[in-house]
Amino acid sequence: MALYLYYTLFGIVSLCLLRFKVHRSLHNALPFPPGPLGLPFLGYVPLLWERKPWVQFEKWKEIYGPIVHLKIFSKTIIVLNTHEVALDLLGRRSKIYNGRPRSLLIDEMMTGGLAFPLVGYNELCVPSFYVGILLMFLIYAGNEGGKDTVSVNPINLVQDILQDPKNWHLHIKSSFYSLFCSVGYGENQPSGNDEATAPSYLENFMTRIVHAAIPGSSWTDVFPILASLPTWLSSSNRRYERQFREDSRKFEALISELEPDTLEQVSMGANILGNRGNELTVKESAWLTAVLCGIGGEVMGSVLPIFFLAMTLYPEVQRRAQIEIDNVIGRDRWPTFQERNKLPYVQAIVREVLRWRPIGPIDVYSTRFSAVLSSGTWNEFYFAFQIGLIIVDLLQDDHYNGYLIPAGSNCRTEYLLYPDYEEFRPERFLDFEQDVPGAHGQGHVSYGFGDRICSGMHIANDALFINIITILHACDITKVEEADRAKADDTFADFGIVTWFDTVRTTPWFNVAPGFVNTFFSTSPLCDDDVGSAAHVSHTITTARSLAEL
């Protein structure tokens, strides 16, 4: 019996070695790119707890060159350290570099494979991605009502921040969820904490997704066999199954209330339902709408606080922008999109915010940060000092510069495009004539490369512009107390923006008594159809000034 087991084990080992040898010979025995060896069986696991992985990547670049290879457990990680290499692979070979790192917990157990922007490549990805691009933000871009929807939220946001400055980061998050749900489900979606509303429910949903990506939150991705346990034996599996059914019911209920034939309003969900010839079911359409709205709210909710950080660290930038806004718009009305081309410095700030602290895609094997998808919650987007950190999965074996990059590799970029990349300097975009290759006219690659480029790029730019200009027009962002700039930058490391929330405050920027701003917002309801109009703003400011002089 013992001899039988010995021969069986010997045969299995021999087959494994033979398979490995054949596999290597098929690739002409090309070596992997150079990189740190790590520990046996574990690989370079310290990366999972690295506070600033981009710093480590920079060190490896000096040692190993533009392409670095390492392993974490059984996962192959390929770090691309230059723009040229990233453009060659993620841009020109995007057909095979458009996968997403797979998480069994998120991809299957929590979303049923229906959350295509979050999951790895599957048969639903292609039609969903097509629908998401053509019907979500292209509809927005072609509908003037889209900009009207975006314009209302910043006014409400400024009101909330000035009335409750302590929780400004929560107001930002709530505002962007409301915005994207308005785009997804039509009409103005209310912000707030009512879980019955679409924005609050999606915020809760995305929080659960983000928590699931934190290392140690679940052993399912480490030991996939746990996902096969029956629900009566695993309380976690039972909870995920119950929550998935509840999410599906809610998402389908939200989309079932839409009228597919009523396209006068900006409603991505209605357009998705009206174009189900793409073979998406009602359930798939409901999840597509919900996830796109959820991701939009979470991502944008984390970008705007980066602007707040920049304004506290670089007050001279804030002052210059406010002077430009005053010269073009004045003080008797709200900013609008009509002045966009007259405000080059504000537009440069929008680009610089995205370049300075780019946000990368979700990756289960990456170091996790807090508040990545939004302010105030634990999440795992990368905030790098560099031009970008983009994470994809390779769909098939590839060869590059004499190296083998095996299928399933987790490829991430980490590279510099500007010599003073740590500095927040919008001036770099003022004479913006030649675009960065692969940047799609943005001057940065924070929106990604290739086929998995962010489909919400246009609405994101619009939302950032109108929010930034409205905040600069109405508020002055200052530090609570003087702090060392290097220390402030350091707090932005692995915990995203949460750690510096208490280091800033917002005060009225208007050169009158504090009651001026309070009266400005209370004179007329902000939810009126004419909010932001010249007549509305002129009336409220006139009344406020009269009261302030008393």
C-alpha cells in the first residue's frame, strides 16, 4: 500500500514537472522580467502591508528596470514603471490587457458576476461595456439636461458644507451619489441618509464591496473551497446569498420605475432598458445601471477631497483661481458651464487634481487604502504621487522585450511623466498643446488605457469643474492650524484622505459678515427649478447684503 502511494505521488510530481517543462519550451524558455524573489510559497507578501507601494516600486525601478516581476502567493504581479512600456502593453495591446483581477467573493458571491466594472473578464463583460459606454455617458454628453443636472448639485453641496463644515467629506460623498443616481435613474435624486433612496442604498452597497476588498475581511479568496460550502454550514455564505437577493430586488425595483420610452430626461437606466436588444436581461440591466452609478458616486466622492487637500497645501493656487473667477463671473451669480473656456486656470486645476493623486481601479491583491471610492470609508484605490497606477489582468500569454508575461498576470503601472510630479502645479496645463500618448486628450492617464478606459470620463470632468469652481466661488479653504507640508503629504499615504479630514475647514469667502452666506442660502429653496439663475442669485445676494449691513 505504501509503495502504491509512493508511485502515485511520484507520477503526479513527474506530470507537474513535465507540464512545466513543456509550457516553458512553448515559450522558447523566455525568462520572467527581473524582480524580488520573496519568500518560498508566499512570494513578496510584505507588499500587502506596504504603506507606500509606489515608493517601493520606484526603488525596484532603479534596481530591475522598467518591468518588474514578483509573486504574492500564487499570483504573478508585473509592475510597469515607464509610460512607454505601459502604452505599449496597456494601450497598443489592450485586447489582451483588459481583464480585471478576479475576486471570488466580489465577482460571484456578492454580485453574481453582474457587476461588470468590478469583476474579471466574462461573457457579460463585452455587451455590458458596450452598453455602459454608448448609453450612459454618451447620452449624458448629448443631452443638455445632463449639464443642468450636474449644475444643481454643487450649489446644494456648498450649502451643506457651510452649514455643517465638520462633516464636509460626508456631504461630498452624498452629493456625488445623488448626482450619478440622477443620471442613472432620472430626475433629481435626494441626498441624505434615507436608505430607501437610491443614493443611500448604493452608497451602502459600495461600502460593502469596498470592505470585502480589504485583506483579512474574508478567507474566501485565499481558500476558494470555502465558497462551495452549503449555506446551512457557512453563515458567511448564507449572509452573502441573502444580501445578493436583496440587492437584486432593490436594483430591479429602481429600474422598473423608469419609462424606457421617455428619453427627455437624462436617464441611463431608461436607455439601457430601451436597448435590451444587446441581450441583457432586466436583471443584468438593473445591475449595470446600479453599479455604474455606485462607482461614479464613490470615485468622484474621493476625487474632490483631493482638491480640498491641494487647496490647503497650496493656498497660492486657490487665490489665483479665485481672482480668475471674480474677474470672469463676479459675485452676483453662480458659475455656469458657459464660462468654462474663459477660465483656463480652473480647468488646469481640474486636470492637476486628477494627475496629482490619480485613482486606480479595484484590485483584490493590491494594498488597500481607506476612502478610495469615497470619503470616510475603508477602500482600496491607489493614491499615488505618480502620474497613475492602473491595474489590469492579462488574458493570455504575452512576450515583451525578451520577457515572458504569463496569462493571468496582475499588471500595474507606476511611472512619472513630469519631473516635479509631487508638486501641485496647474500651470503645467496652461499651455496644453500636445497630449500625452494614450491620455485621450486629458494630459494624464488617470482615466486608464485601452478598451477599459473610464466610460464616465466626460461627466467626471464636467462634475469636477462645476464643483471646484462653485466651491472656490463661495468658500475659502484654510487649515485649522499650521501644519508642516511634508507631514500633511505623509498622512495621505496608505489611508487615503481620511487621516487629514480634520486639518481643513471651510469658511465663507465672501468679504462680508458670516450671516451673509447663511442668508444667501436660506432666502430661497435650492431645489427650485430656477435655482442658480441670474434672477434667483441676484435676489438672494441683494437680500443678504441688506441684512448684513444692519
